[in-house]
Amino acid sequence: MPYYLLLSRSITHAQRMSALLERAGITARFSRPPMGLTDRSCGYAVHIGAERLTAALDCLRAGGLWPSKIFYYSGGAYSEVII
């Protein structure tokens, strides 16, 4: 099942993004990102369904929170999304 990973610089940032999205009705769980997606293995990621990206980014922009990078997962591989 395809999904997006919204990378954040810290656990606090990921928690805030996740909470903001959840309040907007967008399912968003946070966790450590897979190895290789971040430099120095630091950071956290918020997982959202592929169909919710536009609504999630609109919500995050309005809330003053923005991911450091965005990755799309499909078919067993990640690809970076440039917005």
C-alpha cells in the first residue's frame, strides 16, 4: 500500500506534525524513518496515506509546521518528492 513519509528534524517536531494532522482528521503516526533516508540516522518520520498528501501539506502549512523532506513509498522503494 503506497504512503508518504514526512521527515522531521526531531521527535518533538514529528509529534507536533502528527498531532496537528490527527486533529484535522488525517491519520498520521510517527516513527523512526528507515535507514538510508536520513543523514546520520537522525530524525523522525510521519506516515500518511498516499491519498491524503495535499490535505496534509495544506494543514501543516497553515499550522506553521513543514517537513524537512518528503518521500513516497510504493512497490518496495522510496522516492523523494520535491514540492
